[in-house]
Amino acid sequence: MSWEDSCSDMAILDVTHLRKSFGPLTAVDDVSFGLESGQLVGLLGPNGAGKTTTVSMIAGLVTPDRGEVLVAGRPLAGDTDPAKRRIGLVPQDLALYEELSARDNLRFFGALYGLSGAPLEKSIGQALDLVGLSDRARDAVKVFSGGMKRRMNLAAGILHDPDILLLDEPTVGVDPQSRNAIFDNLEVLKARGKALLYTTHYMEEAERLADRIVIIDHGRVIADDTLAGLERSAAVAGAPITLESVFLTLTGRSLRD
Amino acid sequence: MLTPLIAMVRKDLQLFFSDRRSVIVSFFVPIAIASFFGSIFSGPSKNSEAARIAVMVVDHDDSAISKAIVASAQGDKNFKVTIADDEAARDSVRRGKTSVAVVLPKGFGEKSGAAFFGNGEKPELQTWYDPSRATELAMVRGIMTEHVMQAVSREMFGGAQGRAYLEKSIPQVEASTMNAQQKALLLELLRSVNGYYDAGGSGGTGRSGGLSMPYTVKEEAVTAGSNVAYNGYAHSFAGMGIQFLLFAMANLGVEMLLERQRGLWKRLRSAPVSRQTLLLGKGISGAIISLLILAVSFVFAMIVFGVRVDGGWAGFIGVAVACSIMASAFGILVAALGNTPATARGVTTLAVLMMVMLGGAWVPTFIFPAWLQQFTLIVPVRWAVDGLDAMTWRGIGSSGAIAPILVLLAFAAAFSAVAALRFRWEES
């Protein structure tokens, strides 16, 4: 499937020809793909492939050297563009204030998006409900387990009810129970019509969640298709096909440190 | 813009007050240290005596004059005199228990009497002193001069030794070959003194008090008003308050680097909030914390140590606010220039210590060499301390706050400009 195919009229997020270099290193080179409402796209790639830089450019954290990010057909224009309200970021780091309570964290992050008063409190309640932390709202984040912190990280990203959710390896270091809970949360969000871009190293996560998979390596998109489409393209007579085998076929078996 | 800005400020204040260690270090440690320094700089209180200089006296002479010198020194309020022998005196000075030992050699009284009228060999008054306390040696030397002059002159004009000396001197002068006119004048002088003895000048209540200082000293501490008294605590609380608010703000900068390291800036930057709002939020919360540190320090100093704002509240508040803004801008500069929290913490600790040391927060700048006093004008702490001193114990009116306020705001503007230029906004 080509980028033009994935960028339908339905796309809420279009990434077009993004390029970013850091000194002599080209981290992202002509990356393009689209994302529709109610769809989860898995962004896969080895270490250093350019996934996080791509997500950072979409979130407005890094300015692309070239190309643009279109939200509902409009390019993002600067730090204060209201269109940024339509994007939620769940960074790989546990980006939370450990000393503050769950509720105070969400109050702060909500205020950054202009939420206040009753609407803010309602959003906090909904976000905590979704991730199953309503009963721990008053507790400081520092006393949470790793899995609870991951769920809080997700709650902070969805608090302002964004149309697009960027998830950068949101399940790193969590136990199977918490991971499963996060998957359930994402399924709910997808069902609510949110567009999710999900970067991960775990093939089984992409297999379970992704409607479409974009594989990126050396800063370039090397595959963009559904799981079935990718498996078909890599099929060899008699050999069992998995996403992992497709991934290794496309990106090679050399170590990426 | 207002909702995110208020949220930024509130969040930073929440974080600051949730860290018990930060609160203790920022509010209570400066009070403790400033109280200690203040007690030193304020001098003795009304209820306590000034520290006396420990002096040992070794009297090998045991004459009327030497005994008078010892007695006079023992009665001096500046000295704590102990009589000792050579060995004990040397040992005490060597161990640092005694600042100075004064040795009156044998024959001191007789020789000093002879030298008093100018024609005898001057005896040697030996001192052994602790080289680490040379300042006290100078004080002892000056005070002992008065005691020796008083004791020798009293004896020569009224004591038995003086009379014996005169009786011996008159025949010697008569037999001398000096110029006849000079001889006549000298004999007249000596006989007049003798006549003074005969008239009872040497005894009873008419005994001479000896030569004494021909003046007294009236000391007046000069401040801006007659009702403005020096209070050493005012300076020490200014210095320590500024030191610890700078440490708090350096910590604010390090916390910003930690926020970046923990990915929090990714969240902040992904929100539709301008860069100015993000930095302004940090700046305002930093300035509020700084102002609180100064306020708590000075309220304590006012209640407990009677520090007064004699220069004008408007000026005092102006300097405190300008100082807080400068410190907050310094914290953001740390975040802009720092690479990692660990390296930034080390470098800024050194920078703060240098600034407070050169700025007169620990010891007054007047003890510095002249060139260094000029140099410290480029240190913001110097202006902050001088400004707060001017508004407290110096009692200079609010006009005296204008220059410190303007300079501190200029430093704040310079720090902010560099921080804005160097701040790393890209979050990869």
C-alpha cells in the first residue's frame, strides 16, 4: 500500500515527506503516511530507525527540516496553534510529577490545554476511570507501581480528549496485566473514533492492535500495509509467516545498538 | 495564556512545598546561619561583655614601676591578664591559648625612669605573640604603651624611685661640662620637681596620676538618622537570605533539566502553549519562592533580633522584588546553559558561592582590596546586599534603593536574554 493510498480524504493526520537531520545524521528522510479516525497504525522499526523523531515532529517537539504535518488537512502553525489540542502525546518516558497526586498532575496537564473548573474535573474523572485509577486520584504518583504510572501516563495524554493520540512505546517495562489493561484502554479509544499512532518494538502488540503497520528503517518508510498485506508480500511457500519474520526480512538481522 | 501560566506557577509552588528538604534548606537553614553570623557581627549585647584579649605578663623586674604596669594592665577592661613565668607564657602562646605575652625584663623600671627624661638607655619590652592573631598584637601594643607611660611618669613625678633618681641626677648635672645656660635651666627643672616632692606632691591624695592620654574619644556610629541603630543581624540576614534564594533558584534550574530528562518537557511542548509562557511560568514561580525566602528570613529577624526597615518600606520591597526576579532569571539561565542535572548542580554551586563571597554576603566588602571592591560591582549579590543594607540598618531613604533595583533588574534582563537565546527547545 502506498502513502497516497493511506492518505485518504478520511485521514485526520497526514505526514508528508518529513525530513530531519541532526548534524551529519539524517534521522528521518522523506517519511510520509496517513492516519484515519478510529484507526490504530503501528509504527515499527529497529532502534535508531527514526520512530521517536517522527513522533516528535508530529507532536511539535521537533521542527522538520522539510515536509509537513497536516491535522485534518491543515498544517500545524507554531507552538500555540489550537490544532495542537487535537493531538495527545503519551511519551516513552513516564512524564509525570512524582511528588504530585494523580489528580494534581492531571489538573496541571489539563490547564495547559486551557481546561479549567468543572470541565477539567469532569475530564480528570473520565481519564482516571478509563485507566482504572479513580480510587487512587489523591495518591502521589511516586507511590504508584510501574504499571499504574504507565496508565497515568496514558491518562495525561487523553485528558483533553484529543482526536489523535501519539503513543511512543507506552508499555515499556510493565507487567502483562498492566499491558493488557492498556490494550483494553486503546481498544476503547479506537472504538470512540480516536486515531492512534503506536510505536513499539513488540511485534505481538502490533499484531493485536494495529489496523495498519508502517515499518521504518534508517529514517525511511520501507513498508506501509495491513498485517495481512505485509504477510502476503513476504510469503514464501512452506514457511510460517509472522509479523516478526516480515520485520526481520525487511530490516535485516544485524544488531542495532 | 493565563490558565496555563497560572497552572505552571501553581504546579511549581506545589512541587517546592512538597519537598520537605527544599523547604528546610531554603527557609530554616538561612535563619540559623544568619543568626550565628549576626551574633558575631553585632558585637556584644547590652547584657554581655566584650571578649577580652588574653595577655600573659612576665615580670622579671619586680620594681615599683613594673608592678604598677601589671596592676594597670590587670585593671584594663580590654585585657584578661595572667601572671606567668617565661616557660608558661611561651607555651600558652604557642598553643594559641594566649594572644600575646609581655615580658618586663629585670631593670625595666630603673631604665625606663632614666630614659623618661631622655638621656638614659631605653629598656626593651619584649612581646611573644601568636602569629595568627597579629591584629590583637597591635591592640596590645597600643594599650600597653598607655599603661607603661602612665606607670613610669607617675613614679618619676611622685614615687620614691623618681625622687632617688633626681637626687642622684642633680649633683651629676652640676658636675657636668654642659653649656652653662642649659645646665642652669636643667637644674632649675630638676629642683622644681624636687620642690614639688617636698611640697607633698608625691604622697597622700595628691599623688600624681602620671601621664595619661591627653584626650578622650567620643564615638558615634553614623547612619542616616539619630534613631537608626546598627544591627548586625540586618546584614547577616540579607546575605544569608540572598545566598539561599540563589541556591533555591539554581535548584529550580536543575529541576528544569530533570524535567527535560524525565520527558516532562515533551508534554509541556506538545501542548498549545507558547515558549514565553513556559519560561514566564517558571520565572514567576521562582520569583515568588525567592521573595518568600527573603520575607520569612526578615520577618524572623525583625521579630527575634529587632531588625528594622529604617530606609523605607517601598525601597525595601523594591530591592527584595528586584533581587527575587534576578535570582529567578539566574535559575532559568542555569537550565538554559546546563547540560545534565549533575554537572549543572556542581557548576552552579560554585557560581553561587563565588557570587555570595564576592558580593559581601559573608563578610563585608570593605575588607577586600580596593581593586576587588571595584570588581565586585559586577556581581549582582553585591547590589542586593548593599540595597537591603541601605533599606535596613543604614536607614537610607527609598531613593537609595533606586540604583540597586535598576542594576538588579538589568542583571535579570541579561540573564533572561541569554537564557532565551540558549534554551534548548527541540525535544527529540
